[in-house]
Amino acid sequence: MQTYNNITSALFDFLLAPFGHEIALFDLIVWPVIMGVGALQVYKYTSNQKAIARVKRQISMHLLEIRLFRDDIAQVLTSTFKIIAKNTVYIGHNLTPMAVMLIPMVTLMVQLVAHYAYEPAQPGSVELLHLKLDPNASISPRDVSLEVPDGVSLDAPVVRTADGQVFWRVRADQPGDHVFRIRVGDETYEKGWAVGGDVRKIPIKRLRSWEALLYPGEAAIPRDAPVLSLELDMHTRPLRFIPDGELGILIWAMVLSMLAGFALKDFFGVTL
């Protein structure tokens, strides 16, 4: 997981935000359109274009049968079942392109979210730093301690729960890219906190599971670690013309890429 995140982050940290993170609209339009064009090329060269065109003609023919023989219940039912069967064949022709496109498209959308969905916490804000231990590890919450960086202070005593969770209320006294150091038994783990300053790629979560692939802002937690997650509160960045937050960017990127694909399919000679 971490190797994949390192490679993709190094690539997209270079490619994204050519004019700075302030101008989010550029990347959030250009890259979904590129994704749609790329999907067309994948579709063109990994699918059976002739078979797709043939099955679409067959579906249209059966739809026409339903209109022409709408008073013949037996014929309508027969044509309906044939449409369902042909749609199943059509979906089958789409599986290979979808499988090829899945990882690149998800990677791009994850990177767009990491760069543009969140903004830094404001100086003076108070948030919860949350650590969750692996219930199968031989580590107690009492074995967990926090080293607070300069510019940050504790706002309340630490809270430890019986189910292996630890909470610290931390206050942002000064702007900066702060790094907490959390001691868990004999191991030390770091968690970043972006406070104030310009909008930028924000560290949100450090996770041990496969979900770490969805949060490339920080290194994944090693698989053999007794820690499952390290998290801070999220601050959604307002984007004005685009829906805010993680879900908003994902929907926007998916819809725009699909619109670009449908608009340009004839230009690239692709049958969808």
C-alpha cells in the first residue's frame, strides 16, 4: 500500500496544482476530462467494438418489436426477455474495459480529493486526535503517550477507553505543519496536522487497512503495527462552483468524465 501511495503521490504532487492549490477549478475540470478521454481509449482498444454495435442493434430491434406488437402480450413478453438477455451480453462486453480503467480512475479521483477536498485547521481551533489500537495486539491504552510539537498544546487530559481508543484534545496555538509523535509501547508513530497558511494537500488520516489507499496525504501505518488508525478532524474546503468535500469532488469528477466521454465518443470513433 505504502509503495503504491508513494509512487502515485510523487507523480500527482508534480502534475496537480500547476498554478497553486488556490486555483482548484483548473485541475477539477482538466483532469476529469482527461480521465474521460483516457477511458474512451481504453474502451476502444480493450472491448469488442463490433460485438457491442451488434448487440445494441439487437436491443433496438427488440424495443421496436414491443412498440409494433404492443397489443400482443406474448410477443411483448418475448421481446422483453430478449432485451434483458442482450443487456446481459452488453454488460459482459463492458467488464474488461471497466476492470482496466478501475485503478487509474480511482487513483486520480483519490488524488484530487487529497489536494482539494480539505483545508487547514485555523489557529486557535481545538480538535480531537484519535488513536485506535488493534484489539488483538498486546498493547494497553495505558502504554500510549503523546509528544506535542511546538505551536500546539493539550486542551484537556487524555481519555483512554476500555476498547483500545485514546483521545487527546489539542489546540492549535500557531500556524504550521505540525507533527505529533505518539509512543505506543516501544514504537513511535507520527501524525501531521496542517494549521493555517495557504490551502494545500492536507494530511487527514493514517490507516493500517486497505483504506490507506484512499488517504495518500500521509504514510500508511505498517501492517504489523498495533495501531489501526490515527485521525484528526476534517475541515471541508469550500469550492464555490463545485460541490464541497470528498463526496462532492468524487461525484463531480465522475459525472464530468462521463459527460466528456459521451461528448467525444464519435470524435474518437468509439462505440459505447
